Amino acid sequence: MQVWIGRNGERFGPYTDDEVRQWLRDGTVRTDELGWYEGMTDWRPMGELFPEARPEAAVAPPSPPPFLGINETAEPDYATFWSRVGAWVIDYIVLMVPFTIISMAMGLGSLMTEFLSSFERDQTAAFAAYATAVRPISLVLVIVGYLYYVFFESSKWQATPGKMALGIRVTDVQGRRLTPARAAGRNAIRLVNVLSSLVPFVFYIVAAFTQRKQGVHDLLAGTYVLVGRASQAVEPAPSVHPGNHGSFDA
């Protein structure tokens, strides 16, 4: 029999029933944690599924399940502030390609030529005219950059190319892939910091001091930036099991 174990909102397994019984006996798996196997309609406490498995202090513990390690309360590995800065730099370089193409297509070259020409006559007027002329270009670039982050962070990769290059990803607080709506909200908050008069990047700097390395946009949107690529992450437990109208909230 193949058994799945639910812990901290994630699903692990499958494991054989003999392995699970042994882990229950030595305390590696708790009796109040949830379990499920094929044919069940809902997740049930492990103590109910295997009532004969009782803790036995004399039994030498086998190798722990791969999700436990030594510390059962260990949290995910959160991406550091500097790894996030590195990812941002890479993304900035990547975005320079479409930004340059779009800017030139919208006439940035002629605007710069006109600016240099008028700069010799009246510097103040030249700067004012240039700032007004490039405003539509800047707006388009902001929108493109915003869509870039929303698309990649809600994609199957859960990361922009910069984050993928450094092996980090964005998740919700349950470790799941972001929905497009959550990704849009997260990056809208980032955009407020960029476009406002707040201290530049203050939303990011907070990530260096918070317990889970969250920036202000992470705290407000309910997201984490974790170490590890999405393809290597353990699949989170589903909130509703197929065929079951109840919920699983391990």
C-alpha cells in the first residue's frame, strides 16, 4: 500500500505502509499528522489509519523521510537579500533588449537628437521638452516590465530569468505557484515604490531584515522568495482532493 503524508500544507510520498508504521513507532511521524492512500475519500490522522503503530523507544530509528531531516520545525530556505539583488540585475539586463527596441521604434533616437540640438540654446527648456516627449515611451516600458514580472512569476517556472539563473523562485505562503492575480498584486506594490517619492528600493531593503527575507511587497501580497527551482520543489498538498468535497489543511 502506498501512503501519502500531509505536513505543513504540503503532501509527501508515497511511502510504503511498513515505512510509515516504523516512523510512527519511533516518533518521526506524529499520530496527529494526516495521511491518505488510494481508496480513501478524505485525509485522516495517521493514528487512526495505523492504530497498531505505537511509539517504541527501544527500536532504533530508520532513515527519516526525505522531507524531515534532523529538525522537524525547519522552515524553507529563504532567498537572501543579495541573491534577490543579483536576480534583479540580471532581469534588468534582459529587459534592456526589448526596452531598447521599443524605445527606438517609438522615436527615442530623434528625440535625443532634438534634445542635443536645443540644449545649446536653452538648457531648461530642452530638459522640459525632452521629459514631456519621452513620457509615453516611459509609460510603455513600465507596462512591459510589469507584465514581464507578472508573467514569469505566475508561470510554471515561478521565477523570472534572473531568479531562475540564481536558483530561486516566488511562491505564496503555502509554497504554491502564484496565481496571475497574486503576481499582479505583488508587482503592483513594487511598482508603487518605483514610481512614488518613497526612498528608492525601500520595499526591497526590508527583505534584509525580516525573519523570512520578505520585502514589503512580499508581506502585503503574502509571498515568499525561496531557494530552489520550481521543477525541483516538492508538490504542495492540494486544498481539495479529487472526489472529496472537504478540505485538507495539514
